[in-house]
Amino acid sequence: MKFFIDTANLAQIKEAQDLGVLDGVTTNPSLMAKEGITGDDNVMAHYKAICDLVDDNVSAEVIATDFEGMIEEGERLAAIDKKIVVKVPMIADGVKALKYFSKKGIRTNCTLVFSAGQALLAAKAGATYVSPFLGRLDDISTDGLQLIEDIRLIYDNYGFETQILSASVRHPMHIIECAKIGSDVMTGPLSAIKALLKHPLTDIGLQQFLADHAKAAATVK
Ligand code: G3P
């Protein structure tokens, strides 16, 4: 399973990249705003800075919601760097844009997906990635992981090549459950990725190993 980090924060992206487990980055307009990135030139420069930190797969979201606007913006984003994946919302013009980009060989990520039917449409339009938002479904007492399972079943039934990018991941158990289901990718915050490291028995065991080693070394002297 690929690991993407869901942030526009350069320090956090670098930390995840340095850990050696990062396969990409997802951003959205809210995450860009959180970093105070506004204005077309600054946004473009920030995407380039993210691309320079990672090996591949930087999702950059269009703001336009009409077909022509999404095409114009998406082509500009794709021209920033080969690593850019154009992120398009799940609306009718977005589906048309997915088809257009797919024919042009521009990779896409269909975002704001909350149902299996939407995921089916994204796959038929040739999306590279589909982003079901599992945390936001959990937030409204709907089983987000069930949606990931349903999409996995549908895509496998027909051999769709669209990759399931489980988004809106909030904690380490989401990551583990996504991996059990067979999600192709997960995107989440740095805190969820780092939480996978943690186990109290690891800390206790390491302390014991180091103490035993120090005791033995003292005895030899
Ligand atoms: O980037 C899209 C998605 O991952 C958003 O997550 O936590 O805002 O629901 P969240």
C-alpha cells in the first residue's frame, strides 16, 4: 500500500520523506489555506516546492468547477512538474474533465467521493486515483471502511485500474484497516503515520536490551 501524506506543510512532508516511507502528497484548497498560501503564483510555487521534496505523486486540486476552467487549470498544474496529479471534484464537469485528462495522459485524483456509485463513475472516466473520504463518513455515523470494501469489490469485479486512495484517514487503525481491505493508497496526517511506530513493548524491550548490554559491558571491565 502506498503512503501519501495529507498536508501542504513542507516541514511535515520532509519529515515523512526522511522516514523513507512516503510515496506521495495530497493537498486540497483547505490545506493550502492553512499554510497561508494564496494567490496563483504562490500556489504554483508551493506545489513546485512540494514536488522538489518527494519522489512522485503530488495531488494539486483545481479550484474551477466548470469543464473549461478545470481543463485550463489542470493543464497549468500538470505543467509545473511531471510529479503532479490533477485533483478534480466528483461533479458532472469533473467526470468529463477526468475523461479528458485520461485521454491526454495526465494523471488524476477524483476527490470528494462518498459513495460506491461515484467511485464507479470515476473509474469509468479513467481516473488514476479515486479518493473516498472515510473519516468524513465516520464523522456522520456512516461506516467509511465499508465504502472502501465496496469499491475494492466493484473494481476487482471488472478489473478497473483506478487506484483506491483512501482519504480523510484520521488515525493508525484507519491505515491498518485500509491495508487489510486492500486499499491501493492511503493519505493521512503525519501523526497517523508516526503512530504506527508506537508499541509500549517495543520501548520496554529496547530499554531492557540496552540495560543488559550495559551491565554485561561493565562486568567485562
Ligand atoms: O485531502 C482530502 C481529505 O484527506 C481530507 O481529510 O481530515 O479534512 O476529512 P479531512
